[in-house]
Amino acid sequence: MFWVEGPQPLTAHLIFRVGVRDETFMTTGLTHLVEHLAMSSIPDLRQSHNAGVGLTFTSFTASGKAESVGSFLSAACSALTAPDLGRLDVEKKVLTAEGSGTVPPASAEHLRHRFGLSSLGLADVSPPALESLESAEVLQHMRSHFTSGNAALALNGAPPRGLRLELPAGPARRPVTAEPLRIPLPMWFEHSGPRLGLSFEVPADTEARREAARTLSRIACRRALRILRQEHGWIYDIDCLHFFEDDRRGVLCFESDPTMQHAEDVRLGLLEILRDLRLNGPTAEELSTEAAEVQEYLEDPMSAIEVAVAAAESQLLGRAAVAPGDKLALAEGVTPAACQAALQRLEETVIFGMPEGTRPGDASIKSDTDRAVDWLGGKEFRRGVRGTFAGVPGGSKLFVGEKGVTLATDYTASITWDDLVGVSVGRDGLVILIGRDSQQIHVRETWFSNGRQAIDIILDKAGGGRRFTPETP
């Protein structure tokens, strides 16, 4: 339990170390479904209460009189211990209607391109098989992650008198590791929207290095606003999200909003700002400004609950909680050299996300479509007569073997069985194989001679756990 004295009313965050990253491609939405089931079971307690699911944590939050906050927390624990599974189908529909994401879409796309369709990369996935999630999976997820050993409580005041949080026993759960894809970097991809993004790796094995990365990102954003907005008028705003994976590696994701005609100007301008910071470091005045802002934030009584939440989350990740005084000391201790060190892997790990309809001016940067393809071999299926009338290019072949599937058409794509995360089986006969790296292979049995045999082998290899039928729009 973590509490810091702050302005009332009492606010409490019951935090569990579980989020979207702890799911699989096929079970995406499971944690959110658990949260919905729990909240739907809690009666109106006449105080502000809410819940939310992020990449790494799930929180139940209440604010109000101490007695009401305590009642909400107790009710949440009861609902998580004995959920009303009769509402499962209804809450699936509610979750589908909500359609919310855990991080902004542009940053989510960066995480998917960097880590694939697992762990942090699941931020960019809409639940493909929500309707297929059964009561047994929901209960197993609850019993594994919504336990006393995997929870922490943060408050901005003394805990309510007599507070008891009865949860099933269970150990702390480490986050599912985000393993980077083996892709050639630097790389660019086309966003599915108007945002421009830039991400790269930073060292994050100590709190001091994480603080240096945060400071660097804020200084870069300030420079970008001054240069790209005030001087040139190319953007309106810019932001940066931090993802500090385990205790070794972190990722900074910058995203901005240029007009299409200035997308390349903004990409180059932001890259130049980061390169200058890597070469020369920030000025003493910039570092002083950032430290002063941290001090002002910590002196604001409203920050008390956020400080407590940060401490609780650190404990759940197995890290030492950072007290307010230590947080200020870390901010004041950031040096130009520390910021320069945070940028040492900029060039070798950078990924550019270009606004839809644009591309970088530098042709040497590889696209996400420029990927090496392994020829997996196997039984050969050639284009059939009906495939000709369906527009399948001449010479197209499908290979299904012990290692996986290769499609050779006007392009070549391969997905190994180990990297297969899902198979969409449409009611119209379209079968889509989805790989961990987001690569897809589209197949219809009518496109190839003996195509039914190829589909049967694919579905058998995928097994029931990786097959789903997409919902019709």
C-alpha cells in the first residue's frame, strides 16, 4: 500500500500488474473484458469511480468520502473474485462498441512494427476473436493476474478505516517481454492516418537513465515547437511517449501533426534536432528549465496521488519506488552527457512512420515491405482455372509444408507455423494467415488446384486455438 498526503477528497487506485501485453493475439481484449465484468457488478456507490486497462497495468479508481471509497474497493475485489459471468455476452458487445485503444494510434503502430503482434505490439490490435472468449478463459485470467500478490493500492490519504481487500492469493506476475522483430533498421512505414512518428531505442537499465530519456524527450519537443511550429509553421503540436521495457531497453515514440506537403520537412527537422542533441547535448538552461518543472509538479498538492501511483507501479514491476525527493534529485542530476548517451542508438534503431500518402525523401531507408523472405518449401499447389478468372497472377504457387506456408505470386510471403498468431476463416471462404510480424497471406481454395487440401492442412496446423471467424461489418 502506498499513500501520500494530498488534497481531499480521498482518491484510491487499486492497481493490478496485468494489461494488454499479457494477452496473445487471439485473446486480445481479455483483460478489458474482465474489467468490464467487474465494473458492471458494482452498484452505484454515489461517488466517482472508474477503471481502465493499459499496456502493463489495470486500475480501479474511486474518489469521494473515505467510507464510499472503501466500499467501492471492497466491491471491486468481490467482483474480481466471483464475477457475474452471466453478463459475458453483453459486455463483449459493450467492449466492441467502446473500441478504445491503450495508446495513441500512431505510437501503437510503431510498437507493432518494432515488436510484432505480441506484448507491447498488441497495442495496435483490435480484438480479433472477442466473441470466442469463453467463461473458462476469463476465470483463468482472473485467477492468474487479479490476485493479492499482483496488486497494489495507491491513495492520497490514510486508507479508509477497516478497509479489507479480499483477493485470491497469487504471485506477482512479470510482464510478457517485448522481443524486437528481426527487421532491417533504419526503416519506414506508412501510417494509417495523418500523423508522423519517429521512434528509437534508449538505454533504460537504471532510473537515472530513464529520467535522462524523459528529460531528453521533453527538451526535443520544446525545440520542435520552437523550430517546426513557431519558425516554420509546419506543425501544431508534438508529443513523446516513453516505453521502458524491463530494466534494459526503452523506446521513445515522438508523434506530430504536419500537413502532407511538409511531412518530409518535419521528419528531417525532428531528426536534425535529435542529432544536434546527440552531438552537443542540451544547454544548461534547458536542463534547468526541466528540473524546475519537475520541482513545480512535485510541489503541486494535486500530484500526490500520481506520486503514489508511480510508486505502486514500480513495486509491481520489481523496481524500487522513487520518493518525491529522489525524483527531484534525479531530475536535477541529468547532465548533457546523460542526454547524449540516451541518443547513442538513434541512427541504428530509428523507425519513421510517415503520414498516409507520403514517404521519406531518402530512398536508402528501407520500407516495412522490403523484407527478406525465407522459402519454406512443402507441397506445391499451382494456380487453378478458377484462380485465373479470379485474377490470380500467372505462375502463382502456394507451398504448405512442415515449416510453414509460402505464397509466390506477384510478391512472395512466408509465415512459419511458429510465427503464426492467427488464421481468419471468412464466411465467404477467404482464409488469411497472420504472422507475428504482421505479414499476411490471403488464400481461397478456389484459387489453386487441390486448394481444399491446402486449406485443410493449414487449418490442421493452426489448430482451434489460432482460428477465428471475423465479424461481418
